[in-house]
Amino acid sequence: MKVVILAGGFGTRISEESYLKPKPMIEIGEKPILWHIMKIYSYYGYNEFIICLGYKSHMIKEFFADYYLHTSDVTFDLSKNEMEVHNNYSEPWKVTLVDTGLNTMTGGRIKRIKDYLPDDEPFMLTYGDGVSDVNLNKLYNFHKKNKKLATITAVNLAGRFGVLKIDETETINKFSEKTKEDGGWINGGFMILEKEAIDYITDDTTVFEKDPLENLAKNGQLMAYKHHGFWKCMDTKRDHDALEKLWQEDNAPWYLWK
């Protein structure tokens, strides 16, 4: 099953660093948060990624182009213009990088990579700025059991995100984006979608968290997988510092692969 990662936004709330690089390339423990997210998926055996690019896309392309070199010991013989690689290590990843437009909204980015997805299986979807210790195998089994078009990992946090109205069967009856309510279950990313869910997206101007998710909810096609463990979005510099502190203290709950 392929994993789609939305990594094209401007990251305006963390402009202290995003003016230099795309938000998914901001580092935690000297590795981009995008790398951390991919390691989470890889831990559960998901190693095929489609990354939706936009803002400063060349930096993400260069990261993967140079990944083999950066994770190896190297001898350069400048007199012969030769390079010898020692003790190389690489991830078991297949990564497709797709320029989905500088100003394209989240829904539009998903629609643009539709042709890269197989017709006969669902796909994973998440954002390029959030980490969690969610069990992706249990998430998949939950999605498969309920046979709906989309499943969201729901996390119970107050704040600036969309609040989900969830009934006793874990079906999301209403998706309310960015309300001012305190508390409630919110969209934590780490989603699974059937390919038919992309039909709910109109064009590049479609915000996935608006009409598509709201209409999926209205049609009874949106499920909530409730995650009671760790989840954090790197939305601000304060969020980044908190994640960095957890990593440096060897107390990062998302570090499943250690």
C-alpha cells in the first residue's frame, strides 16, 4: 500500500525556519521531520511513498537525490576525480516526488497524484509535519473492517484544528474545520482512503479538510480511528522545540524503529 505525504505548504506559522526550507525539511535530531514520518511508516512495512511537493520542492528532491551519499562513508580521490563508497546504508524506500503546484490546496495536491495510485487498493495519507506512535496495522485493520471510503486517525486535543463529531459506531457524522471549541476529537492525519474518495475533490482550489471530508462525513463514509497515545503536529517554533527536546532526551514516543 502506498503512502501519500502532503509536503507542499508554505509553513507560515513556523516562518522562523520555513523561509529557508519547506516545513517537512525542518530537522528534529538532525533529520527532517519528513524522514521521521517515513520511518514510522517503514517500521510497519510501508515503504512506497508519494510525496506531494510545492514550496521549495527542489530541497526535498535534493535530500533524496543525495541520501545515499549522506548515509555512507566516502573516499574522494581528487587527482583522479573518483569516489569510493564504504559502509553504505540506505532505506528500503521507493519515493516518488511529484510537483503538485506552488499554490495548490491540500485536496488539489491529492487529486494531482491520482494516476500514481493503483485502482485496486486503498492508500495511506498524512501531513508532512506530524508524528505519532499510532499503530498503523491496527489502523488498517479498522479501515478494512468498516468498509468506508475514508478513515481518519482521531486524537483528543484542544486547539486550533477541526473538531470531529463521532457517534457510538466510530462514524464521523460531521467534520467541522477549525472551530473555536475547546477539547474534542481532531483530525490527526494518518488517514487511509479508498481511491474513490478522490472523486470528492474538485480541483486545485479544493481544501481537503473542507468540502471533501465534510461531504464524506455527510454520506456516512468517514470513520474515526481513535488514538489515545502520542501525537504532535509541528505547527509552530514552540512545537518544534518540544519535539526536539523529546528527541534529545531519548524520550520520543514516535521513535518506534530504535
